[in-house]
Amino acid sequence: MIMENSKVGKVNWFDVLKSLIVTSGTAVGTALIPIVSTGHFPNHEQITLIIGAAAAAGLTYLGKQLGTNSSGELLKKEQGS
């Protein structure tokens, strides 16, 4: 199944799925930093920051998708529109 890119100002379910991948990847990557550097799991404050960073990454991706046309060009109108 071929997924079409969304038009400028719109997101589709594939964009939402990709933003969830970005969000979860950011959360895992950010959570690994304190584990690797200190050898301990993140505390409550660090978990709050991890969740915030992950949410910001996902929302940033969706924002970028809102400004990208179906040809992958940022902030340009569709050809023929």
C-alpha cells in the first residue's frame, strides 16, 4: 500500500503514526541518557522532562508536516494549485 504525502495545512494518519514514532524514539533516547551516565533509572523530575521532550518532538514533527506539501517542499504551494 502506497501512502500519499499530505497537502499543505493537513496531516493524515500516516503523519500521525510517524509523529508517534518520533515521540517514542525521543522518549527512549532521552531516557537512556541518565541510565547510561549514572547507572540509575531516571527520577520523577527526569521522567517529567523526558515526557515533555518527547511530546515537543512529536508536536514539532506534526507542525513541520502541516507546512510541507505533497512533494516534500516546506512552505510551498502544491503544483497546479
